[in-house]
Amino acid sequence: MSDPSPTFDIPKEGWGAVVKNEGPDFYVEVEKVPVPEVGPEDVLIKLNATGLCLSDIHFMLNDWGMPKMSELGVKCAGHEGAGVIVKVGERVKGYKVGQRAGIKPILDVCHTCEYCRTGRETYCLGAIYTGGQADGSYKQYITCPERYTTLIPDGVSDYVAGPVMCSASTTYSAIKNSELKPGDWAVFPGGGGGVGIQGVQLAHAMGMRPIVVDTGDERRELCKKLGAEHFIDFKEESDPVKKVVELTGGGAHGCFVTAVQSYPIALGYLGHRANAKVMCIGIPPAGKYNIEVAPASLIFRGQSIRGTLVSTLAEIDQTLEFARRGKLRLEPTVVGLSKFNESVQKLKNGQVAGRIVVDFNIP
């Protein structure tokens, strides 16, 4: 006889970091917010932790040229949460109370368009962006459709699983779609940040040779510890592009851009490497940090520039498997609710090495 599902006391309200003063001077304030009702095909997840992602900052700054969060009724940003299912809707068949689950950058898709039906559902035109078009993981209790809920395997802590939902899996998708091979050079401008550092680990685990271009002793130490073969401090090295081309014997096979300020020079990291690729991961503010392309340089060396969004359901599961095997050893800075706004502001100001995770269970 199988064990009965655990039961949870669900309050009327839970904690949420609510965005105030949307725009350049935004801040978040931790306050009680209503626990949402569960739809018939939804699960209710009580989050233990949420990662803080730079995309959250852009939603709250409203600098992507998208509708304001407040115009869509959204109070809480965030899209990389980890917790436990505490209630299921009446038509939920596959998931149970007590299972660990995560919140991802996309809350749901249409499941019927050509993209959804060919394993590319993140490009669905009907996708709902978590924390931008619907309340996100800065909220302790959040609902998610069963059909687009990711389960978290045993052996992966919430502090690792939360960031896997976005930052780690996003860089995994970029590396996978770049088609780089073991032994290829992969350069990460901004590789000491939360997204980049997980890409460095995954590239290393997949047999590639990561180079990080970033700055600061803390980021240097972190990157070298987690798989970077070289670390180039752009404040100490007068020409980081030239240095990468020298180290790689002609140019990197792939450039994975998470630091958006690097886009204008990203093609330079490829040098004269034939068939090399720039993978665009970070999303810059509208109208800023564009890449100027001379078609001839792409033509003569067969180089390319490719965009890559967040991960599919399958790719997130694959990234979680890297974490379960110990190949993704994120060591985030963990803070409590009282440090929520301070941590968000540090991220906004570029003062974070690695990833910050907020634990909803710590005051």
C-alpha cells in the first residue's frame, strides 16, 4: 500500500517581495500577499527559495520596451523558484502533494502551435512569461499548470534547483544549440555572474575549454574553481579580445554572451575561427549594446550570430540531471527575506559574483 500524500496547512496569505515605484528607481518591499486559488488543472507550489536573475531587474526597470508589470496586474517578479507542491487541482492526475517542484521563466504555453508540437515551445507566441506577465517566484505561494510544471529530483537542493530553472538551463540550451564539441574553446564574457558561472561549469562538464572575461578577484577565484581554464580581467588586460584570440590559437569556437555590454565586441572573440558562433543569451535594454555586423566577415569565415532563449521542459530536466550528478555545484549567497531589496539592488548595480538566492524560511 502506497504512503498517503502529506498534508499542508495553507494560509490565506504568504510573503511576497512586491515591486514599488516601477522604473529606474524601483525597489521591492516584503509584505503579505494573498495565496492564489488553485485552478482545476493547476498545482500550488510553496517556494522555499528563489534565485535573483538580471531579467527580473529589467522587468522592474521596464527597459525592454514591454508593457509594465503593473499594467498586467503583476506585483512580484522572479522566475527561478524551488519548493514543494502543497495542493493540486481537482483534474490534476500526474502530480501529488509533497512532490518537489520548480517555477520557470515561462509559466505556460499554448501546447498546440508548431513550436509547441516540435519541442520548441519556448518560442510559442502565446507563452506567458513568469514575473513579467504573471506573478513570479518573488512570491512564497504560486500556482503553475500541471502540464508545464517541472519536478525536482532528490539530491538537488532548492538553492541549486531554483537557479537551474532559468540561469543554468538557459546556458545549457545555448551550449547545446551551439553544437560545440569537446575540446572546443568557449568564451564567456561576464562568466563570473550568475548565468555565466553556471555556463562555465556546464561547458567544462561537457568537455569544452571555458575562458571567462570578467573582473575582480572574487570572480576570478570562483571561475577558476568551477572550471574556467583562463580568466581575463578586462580592467587589467588592455585588449581582452586580442588575449582570447592568442590563448585559443586563432579565436574561440563559441562566444556565450551573458554580459550585454560585451555585444559590440563579441564577434571579435571568434577571431578567424571558421564556423564559430556568437550565442546571444543576455537581453540588453531596448536600443543598447547592438552588434554591428559586416556580412563579409561572416561569409569568409562561415561565422554566425544566434539568439537563444530559455530552456524547454526537456532541457531543464537535462540540466537538473547535471546538478544531480554533482556537475553543477552552484554555491550561491543565501539571504533571508529582510535582505530581499538590498540583494536586488546589488544585482541591479552589478555587485554580485555568482548567484544570490533568497530563502523564504529565513527572516
